[in-house]
Amino acid sequence: MSHAIEFIETPTFTRQIQAIATDDEFKELQRTLIAQPDKGDLIQGTGGLRKIRMPLGHQGKSGGARVIYLLATAERIYLILAYPKSVKDSLSLAEKAALKNLTRQLKGEASA
């Protein structure tokens, strides 16, 4: 049985997800993360961020979007970034470094 999970979106994520996904696609992502919060692959060098594939329309998972998130606690997931795979497949070292700083801040909030 799944428990309640709070999703917290960064302003960047909200803007990005609204541009690429329907409400139903976003709800399906949330259902997936509720059922299996650690499903996404850990991204090295980010302090614990995960990347999950998100199907968009008829593109399927491999051609759809990527969602970057932080499983901060068993009850809290921060949704950080969302982008189509056609735009970007991997994060640069500079992006990873910036996201690692954000991860530290969010983990501090989650434990407060």
C-alpha cells in the first residue's frame, strides 16, 4: 500500500512541464513516483538527484521527456527539471555542480 507523498515543484519545473506534457501525462508521472519513488536512475555528481523517463504522447519513454527529481524523504519529492530528450539527453558537469548545491539546500529544508 502506498503512502502519501508530497510533490514540490521548482518554478523551472512547473514552467517546463506545462510546456511539454498534458495534465494526464503529469498525473501518470506522479502515480509512477508514488508507486516507486526510487525508480529513477541516480545521477552521479548531483548529491542524490534521480532521472526518470516520461512518455509523451506517441513518443514512448525513450523518445519522450526526462524528469529530474530529488527523493528528499519517504514523504517528499522535489521535482526539479523536465525537458524533452530531443533537447538534452544528459546534464553537463556545470549543471550537475549547480544542481548539487540545490540538492544540499533542499535536503536541509526536508530535514527541518
